[in-house]
Amino acid sequence: MSSILITGASKGVGRATAAELAKRGHRVIATARDPRTLDGLDVDLRLRLDVTDQASVDTAIEQAGEIDTLVSNAGVIFAAAVEASPAAEIERLYAQNTVGAIRVAQAVLPQMRRRHQGRLLFVSSAAGRTVLPGNAAYAATKWALEAFAETLAVELSGFGIDVTLAEPGPISSGALDDMLTYALPDDPYAALFAGGGVPAEMMISPEQTAEALADLVEQPTVALRVPIGPVAEHVLAARDAAPYDRPFLPA
């Protein structure tokens, strides 16, 4: 049995992962900005943790006790062409998706280093290595997260701490259903988004994603990057095979 702390466990993938790991017999510490949203989760601890607030992170890590694995899942998204993306909203995404993830990792690392054992599991995205029109801000936060995580993998290689990036494709978690969007007046980029959203048949469920994440928690060793779901596997394989000197647009 491992002791696992999960950020962003109030809904979607985070909540499903907390439930899956608890079902497998692990000690699960589920966290969210509002711990009331964790009601009904059958886990060991339900704690307030706002990844954008250092004091909140420090308090939660102290209350959590020993942590074997961090599942860094908290994240937000919006859709807009780059020209239409408010700078303040880009900063908000970086604060939560990138800086917030690193803030929590920094908080758990001292105890992992002392034990010479631990795992950092970052929930990235296929968008962490690819881009789509309207998705630049979210993708940029995940590309940045991947740089931090890969650097951590190098820096922590002598400390017995594994680092892995889970890269799911589109997930039917609800986050894509009513997404916050921004557009310019008389939007010159409207044609880029005329195709609508991601087809349901291309999505994987939060439960499928949770099973894959739970497997990554339990595996003795993990790869640095792990695509999750057939869409992610296909798109990232195509990305790896594509020429590096011009933009790549997933088919």
C-alpha cells in the first residue's frame, strides 16, 4: 500500500483517480481548493489545497504526513486564438497548470529525498507536445510543465525518486463541454474553429484515465512520458515522426 496525494480531486480525472486508488487499497489524500467538493469520496484524508497558494500547499503537505506518490492533476483551460488570449488569463493558466504543479512537487520532495524513495506523476496532456488552433495557452503551460518534469527526472536520478508525465488525449470529463472562450470583435479566426468540438468517439473517460494513472502509481518503474488513450498514442507517434522544422498539426 502506498500513500498518494492527488491535487484537483474534486471532479473529473482527479476524483476518478482518487476513487480508483482507494479501491486498490492505497492510502489516498484527496485535495481540492474547496474540500467540501470532496464529500462522498471514500479516501483516507480530504484536505484543502490551492496549488496557487504557498501557505495552503505547506499546510496540506504537513497534514498529509508521509507521501509516496504525488499525482499532480490540478489544471484549468480556456480556448482562444493567440491574438485574442488575455494576458491575465494566460498568467492564470501558468499559475495553476505549471507553477502550481511545481510548487506542490517542491513541497513533497524533501521528505522523498530523506527516504530516498518517491514518485512524481504529473498529469500532462498530448497537448504538452502538440498544438491546435485556439489551444496555445493551455498547450504552452503543459509544454512548460514537461520541461520542468524532464529536468526533475535528471536532477532526481540519484535520489531514488521517479518522475513520469502522463499524456492523455481528449477526456470526457466535462472540461471541454462548456469551455471558457475569448474572441476578437468580428472574429477573423472564426473559420479555424468552425469544425466544433472533439467528437465523443475520440474521447476516453475519466475512469479509463484513472485506471491508467493508477497503473503508473503501482508499476515498479515508469517511463518519463506515457501517452494515455489511442488518440494520444496516435498523435504523439505522428508528432515524433513529423519533420521538426515546420509546424505540426494533428490529423
